[in-house]
Amino acid sequence: MATKRPVRTSRARITLKAIEILKSTPDGIRYSDLVRRLQGEFPLIPVNTIHGTVWDLDARVPDRVYKPARGLFRHTELRQTGEPEEETEAPATPLEKVGEAAFYEPFADWLMREVEECTRAIPLGGNKFKDKWGTPDVIGIRQPRPSAVIKSPTDIVSAEVKTDPGNLITAFGQACSYKLFSHKSYIVVPKSSPQEDIARLDALGRILGVGLVLLDASDPKQPRFEVRVRAIRHEPDMFYVDKYSRLIEKELFQ
């Protein structure tokens, strides 16, 4: 009599397929993306079963799955053989050819029209502030509208835009320095940046109140900005607010 093969449970099938997906994804894969991939593989399995199977995958099969950063799964074989190269290798993209400045105006427009963080925003960049602390790539203001019943004070919003994934640490430091004279500060980075770097920027942004926005940096006409972390409002140093506002008074407060 032939021996019947044991029937695999849904959780076992999901686990095996998840490991297979991770093994073919050198950069690792985020939790939500992994769940979507598994939904496509198993359309008849309830999504809650997939969630219940995947969320602690690294704890259930630690010999095959680990988390290099919060919410990011990677196969352990890739940690042993491919991880150092991933961290040092710069992705080949056309970002440098396009140039960061091409994204300043689209982001300024996005701040005004899409998320309504500003009533007026302008591209800046360069060395307008003429000091070693740097000049924001985009700066804007939020003023109360004429129809507002309660008039709130003017807020200043600054942003650092980076299309080179190799300079994210420097960019984050600059975004932090803009809090000196801004009520809100954002860092804008490519979606193609290493997932571990994005995860760290996400965590640091939540701790320090710096907003994180991802963009598709392949085309400034369609950057597809996506808020990852909202900037938290704080009170800047009014000495520096006045100092830098004077330099751009005509452009920003006209």
C-alpha cells in the first residue's frame, strides 16, 4: 500500500513560501510587502492567517529568517554571504543625472497642495544662508487663511532633499539642524534607498520629530512623494528664526 504524503497546514505552506521569497530577495522585504506577495500566492487563504503566520517568522524559524531592522525580514544565508556588499554598494540609478535641484520645486508644491503643510513654499538650496550649518533645499510658511476663525501663528517648515542614498546620514543631520529655525523639518529620500537605512531614518524621525518622506527619484515630473513619518511641531529659537527669515523675506513673505 502506498504511503500517503502528510497534508501541509496553511501555516506550514505560508512559512515555506515566505522563506522561498526571502531567499530570492537579497535586500530583504518589509512585512507589508511580504504579506501582499503571500496573498498573491495563496488567494484562498484568509489574510488574517497570513498575518498570524508571518508576524513572528524570525522567532519561529530563526535559523532561516532574521530582522536586520524593524519590520524588515531577510534570509539568514544572505546575512552570512551578501550583507556586507549590500551595505557598501551604491545602487545604479539615474538620480545623479537628474540632479537633486529638479525635485525642490515639486516638493514645495507638494507641501502646499497635497499635504497642506504650507500656505507658501519655495525651492531654496545653494548657499543662501551663507553659513556652515547649511541652507534648506525647500522652505515654506504656514499662515492662517483669511477665513480662519482662530488665527494661529506663522509656522516655518524646512526640508532637506537627497537623491544620493550614500549621503543619508549627512542629510539627516542637516534636517535636524533646520529645527533651530523651523517649526517643522523634513528629510526626503529615495524609495530605492537601502531598507535598513530607511528603517533607521524612520525610527530616528519618530524620536527626534523629523519628518520622513520617500520619493521616486527617477522622474521629477512624477516623484510620487509618500509620507513615512509626519514632522512634529516644536518651538524653534526665535533668534535664528529672525536671522534667517530676513535673508529670504522678499521671496517667502511676499
